[in-house]
Amino acid sequence: MVMKKFYSLAEAAEVLGKSKETLRRWDREGRLKAVREPISNYRIYEKKQLNMFLDLASTEKEDEVDNFVAPIREYKVLELFAGAGGLAIGLEKAGIKCAALNEIDKWACQTLRENRPDWNVLEGDVKDFEFSKYKGEIDIVTGGFPCQAFSYAGKKLGLKDARGTLFYEFARVVQEVQPLICIGENVRGLMSHEKGKTIQGMVSVLDEIGYNVVPVQVLKAIHYRVPQKRELIFLVGIRKDIDIQFNYPKKHTKIYNLSDALKKGELYDCDVPVSEGAKYPDHKKKVLDLVPPKGYWRNLPVSIQKEYMGKSYFLGGGKTGIARRIGWDEPSLTLTCSPAQKQTERCHPEETRPFTVREYARIQTFPDDWIFTGPISQQYKQIGNAVPCNLGQEVGYSIVQFLNDYYSSLKPK
């Protein structure tokens, strides 16, 4: 390619063989800083910058992972159990259009409407909705269904045995819509729930309605640009008439910590905004005042350990999340729905208090401009229940790659 003096973001990406998103991230990280065009404020790059970078790249092996892939056409998702939109934001960032979202919680629905007035939010119990009108219109159905046990009366553990569970409703909608791919999301505990029978039943149900399930994997959020030790599983079903492989996103080598979440840096271009936050009751604050950063109940005097832990003191297991103060240089433990609930403390590194609403949102990689509605307890609940947005984005890239491969396979060769 003929080199010129200045290059647009798209041109620089082509020269370097990288995605525009990678260049935007490098700009934020200071790895390859763009110049701002005076009038439009668009990123532009100087010829000498690109030459220097190309010379450096030729002498060092790059260990960076980039899962980015652009959609070759418009892809649409129907999301069930949408919550406050963590997964939906991630899929949107990956280039997937949200056609409709169903959610029963009124505050979460208000949050979705407040932030995306153009989204079609279907408020109410999923059981009360019929979705067959979306057949042929939707590429993906997603849903973070709660983990409930099946009835094990049947031998096959099929759709009949799933009745009464919200997974049954997820499967019913998939059967009505017949998407190319369906993705159920859940906590890691689903893998061992009912000694593995529950997930076995889910796989059997999807098989019964015409979907092959990709081998289930646990995805650790810390490997996907999330400063939190949350672990989730994604139950991926591919319609049986499709012979295209789905690949989970590649792990990033960079692990982000609490400092990356709350302070200006690679993840955010400013410190966390000031916001409301819960408070510890006085008796709990007195105990947590004694815990150092990265410490927990074992760091307390023995007499206080016994008083604070009660009967739990004599039980086995480390219980390392109890009376826990997070350190700046580590990812947060998994956030819960209530920041001050008993024996799952995630205390601020320097101040003896729970994380604020905006700090919670940062740890879940929500954008700072994403507004949460309702009482503060409901805001915490919405954030704590969410799929981290950056993890959703990385999974979104895998979905886009799968759909690109599928639609490309339909073209005459």
C-alpha cells in the first residue's frame, strides 16, 4: 500500500492488519496514540507513527488476543431474562442488533427503557408471551434462566420433565422461534446442580427440540477484560440442520484488577463517578476496620473471629469471602446482589464501606452513562445479577463469527 502523511482509523487498521477496535484500545492504552483531527476530532495517524510501529512489530512477538470480527450482515437477537442489560450491551458492542428483550422485573425494564428507548422491552412473565412471530426474523435467542431442578420422573429428561422451570420457557421460545443458535447463560454451579442431572436434562431438552449442544465450558470473566473473578457457563445450541462449528472466545492474557476498574486507565478514561452507596451497620464496620487490603476474617483477632463467624467458625472450608477487603492490585471477588449482606463482604480497599453503585457497575464493566433505575437496593440487584458487559461482548464476537461462517456457506461457490 502507498504510504501517505496521515491515515484515518480505517486506513491505519488496514496498514497494520488490525481491527479498528484494537487501534481504539491501543489509543486509550497509550500504546499507539492517535492524533485528533482539529475539526472533526476523529482519530488520525501519522506516517512515521505507523512506520515505527511496523518496524517494532517485526522484531517482537505479539501475545495479544483480539476476538473482534465484524458482522457481514445485520444479526438480530431475542433476549429472555434480560435483567438490566449486561449481556445485551455486550452483544450490541459486538455488532448484534437487539430485536426484543423480555424481563419480569419492573425496575430492570425501566432501566432498559431509560437507556435504550428504541429497544423493544417486553415486560412481564415469559410464560405470558408467545414468540412465534419472530420465526425467520431472529438469528439468536439468549437467556440467563435461573437454575431450577427438573422432575426426574421421565427417563429421557426431555421437555416434559422441564415443565414448571424457567428453562422450559427458554426451550419453548427456542422451539417457537427456531433461531440458528441459542445461548443459555448461568452460574458455574449449574454444572454440579443435582449431581449434574440438571444440565444433562437441559442438553437432552435442546436435543429433543432440534439443537446440538456445544461442549459446555466455564468462562472466567477475568480472561475477558473483566476485573472480577466471576465464572459463568454458556449453554450453546446449534440448530441440527447447520454444520458450522462454534468456537468460544480466546482468552486474553491481560488480567485487570480493581484499580483498572475504579481508576483512569486502560478500561476507563476517567476515575469512577461519585454515586450513592450502601453502608455497613456499626458492628460490621468495627470488624472490617481491622481487616487489611486483600485480608479477610482470618486476619482478625481470634476472639473477634469467633464472635463474628458464629457457628461457621467451626465448620470446614476457607470461607475467604467473609469479612473480605479487596486489594487494588487484584480483581474483585464475584459481586453479589446485596453489597452488605451477611458473610459475603466485598469491602473497599481504603474506606470501610461497600462499593458504591457506580463502582459496582464498573466492576461489571457497564458504561458510566448506563443509568440504573429504582431504589438503591434494586440498582445493586440489577448490577449484581448481570453478565459483565465485556464478557458478553467477547461471546458476541464468537456468535458473529459463527453467523458469518453460516451465511458465507450459503453463497454459491
